[in-house]
Amino acid sequence: MPYALGLDSSTQSLSAILLDLDSKAAVIDHSVDFDERLGAKYGVENGVLPNDDPQVKQSPPQMWLEALDLLLADLTSQG
């Protein structure tokens, strides 16, 4: 049975949805919240680094890569 994996990277999380292409049903819908899972390590709040200038919003790219690793590990553990 064919599947498709969709990824969505937003400011605060990385999400995945696995679709069964035959039935068009979502098999898995899962997210990694940056603050919850990686905030302490990267010092982010709402997915971004603190900055004195409220117009500046930056996120550590390494955090995105680690979130992808966590997301794929979570999906693997769910079968």
C-alpha cells in the first residue's frame, strides 16, 4: 500500500502527516514542539532565540535538524 509523508516546519514545531494514498486517510499525525522537546538545549522561547529587538526572530538551524531526527525516531517507534 503506497504512503506519502508530508512535513511542515513552522516557528514553533515540526509536524508530519503520513497518508495512505489508497484510502486518502491520515495514518499518523505527529509534531515535535521546539520549546517542549528542545527549548532547554537551544534556549528558545516560542521556537525562537531571545532578542532585545522584537523585530528580530532567529532560530538555530541545528535545532531544526535535531527536531527532524526526533520526529523520524518518534514515527519509527510508532511503527
